[in-house]
Amino acid sequence: MGNVELLKQQVASLAPDELATFRAWFVSFDVDAWDKQIDSVAGAGRLNTLAAAALDEHRAGRTKPL
């Protein structure tokens, strides 16, 4: 059995209070992992082209306020 399958079984067997604790931890873990990934991509300059294109669109009046 692979690690993911084992984790699925273990998570499914958690008591409700343990599941709530695990869920809160995992959300924080996932957010941190996402932030690290975005920081890595942005730090490498791989978003510069997209940012420049978005700013060009905005300057040209082709955007809408959120």
C-alpha cells in the first residue's frame, strides 16, 4: 500500500476532534507550501511577462474594477 492510501485510511479513522485539528493543520501546511511555490516562481522572474501584459491591458483601459 502506498503512502497516500495509508494516509487516506488514517484520516478516515480520525475522531471528529482529531479530524478538525488535522484539517486546520493541513490548511496551514497547504497555504505555506503554495506561498513557497509562488515565491519561487516570482523570484525566478517567471511572472514578469504576465505582470507586464496585465499592466499593459490596464493602461489601455481594457480592465474592469473588481
